Amino acid sequence: MKKFINGISDIETELLEGLAAAYPQKLRKVGNQKIIVRAQLNHDKVSLLSGGGSGHEPAHAGYVGYGMLDGAVAGNIFASPPPLAVFKGITEVATEKGVLCIVKNYTGDVMSFEMAVDMAHGHGVKADMVVVDDDIAVQDVAIGRRGVAGTILVHKIAGAAAETGADLDMVKAIAQRTIENLRTIGVAISPCTVPAIGHPGFEIPEKFMEIGIGIHGEPGIKREPITSADGIARKMLDKILSHIEYAGNDVVVLVNGMGATPMMELLIINKFVNAYLYRQGVKIHDTLIGNFMTSIDMAGFSITLLKLDDSLRAFYDASADTFALKK
């Protein structure tokens, strides 16, 4: 394993320090905690907090800023942050209007944030949470669908709603409506390497791909021979389009790299996505292409579709200014 790192145990702290050092007027790292918050908190609105294991950069700290998150709590690589760390994050961004936590649907993340929200209530802090479950690859299990790249669009829309001064119940309702209209599926041709382990978590034979991979280095739900970019994208889109009636509606398309997929390939994928959705009667309102929710150095990508209504469209189009996404 070759990585541009110092000590393995320093990775999470140093990456957050590097982010805060790049934007000192906008971001602040909280003491020795693995927490990033906005340098200037707006106390006249609901605050948004997210987080989870590291290894998904730029998620989630990269989305802290105007129009999106007010804070993000990082765990170790692919490990949920502990409840006390999440509680600290809540208290750092808390306002009289409350805090909404946006959580990906993984057992550890949900448990940590639920416990932290309960602790916040015990200390007189108004807090609530929503759980993002956009991954259609996994659904017939106890916890349901996983939360993956579509989480970024929840940050964007809920963040815009919060900036209007909407109350906690309203911001939560808008976030939940976004989640209900959001679906994602991913594919990979090579796995990632967790630095503390030093080798890939599984192997993919040279001429095969894994459909339905997770963002924590999980293998897919199905292994198939690799085919053309168009063939792969069509297979993924057909699965997404079977879940929600997108035809006749405006959508946001998110073509998300998993960390080691060149932009060249993501653009080739998007060429087919754009043409195929047009043929299916789906109207593309906007397209995002790049690394938004990664799995360290996995070679793969995911496709996310978000169906918009008039309200969600306005919130999506609103201004945002963060390290990883600006509008």
C-alpha cells in the first residue's frame, strides 16, 4: 500500500485541519474534536449537522458552509462517530430554532445520532433528525436501503430551506420530501484500500464489475462481466427508473465518482445518462459530475436521480458556498 499520509492514526484529524486551514474565514475545527463548523454561525435559523465515517471526502465536512451544513462530525475511516462526539457537534451549532441532523442509513450512524439527539433534548437543545436511504441496491434487509451519494442533495435542499428562516418542523419536512424522491445505485471495477488494513477488502476479477457496491468498501450485490460504459449506465438507470415515476418530471442528475474514477470516464457515462433520460421523457434540470461521496480510492461511480417539484427546485437552485459545492 502506498498513500500520501503521515501516521495512520492521524488521517482523520489532519484532513480536517487541512480543510480548515484552506478556509479559515469560513470554517473552524472544534478543538481536538473531529468536528468542522461554520466560522460564523447564523443564530437566526435552524442549523444542519451531518457526519459519519471518514473516507468519503469531500463528504461531509466539505459541505459545511452557506446554504448547506452548519457542522459535520467525522468518525474514523468507515466508522461512525461516537454519540458524545455527535452531541458535541449539536451543541456547537445549536440555535434557538434548533438543529436538524441528516444521517445516512447505517446502523452505527443512526444509533450515534439518535443517542446524541436524546442527549441534546436532556440539555434543553431542540434537535431532530432525518435518515437518508437512497441506495436501491440494498433494501430487503432489516435496516432498509443504505444512505449514499444522494445525501449531498439532501444537504443542499434542506440547507437552502434553513437559510430562509423556516422552523425545524418545516426544514425536516422538506428534507424528508427530498429523501422520498431520491434514488441511487453504484458500480465498481476495483475495490478501495483502507489504510489501517493495507490491502483491498475484496477482489474483482479483471473482466468483471460489481453492481450495487457500498460506500464503506462493501462489495456489490451482483458480479457481472464488465461491458461498455453505455451498457453499464443503462442497466443502472433502468433499476432507478423502476423505483420512482420520473417521466414528465424535472430531475437533478448526480454522476458521482467513488474516488479513483477519472473525470473522463464520468463524462462518458453522463453522455449516455443525458441521452437516455431524454428518450424516457425525463427532463434534466441540472447535472452534477465529480467526486461528491467517495469510498477512498475505489474505481467506480454511482448515479443518483432526484425528482423535483416547484418547492424542491427553488431550494436546489438557491445559492450555496462550500468547499465541495457552490451554486
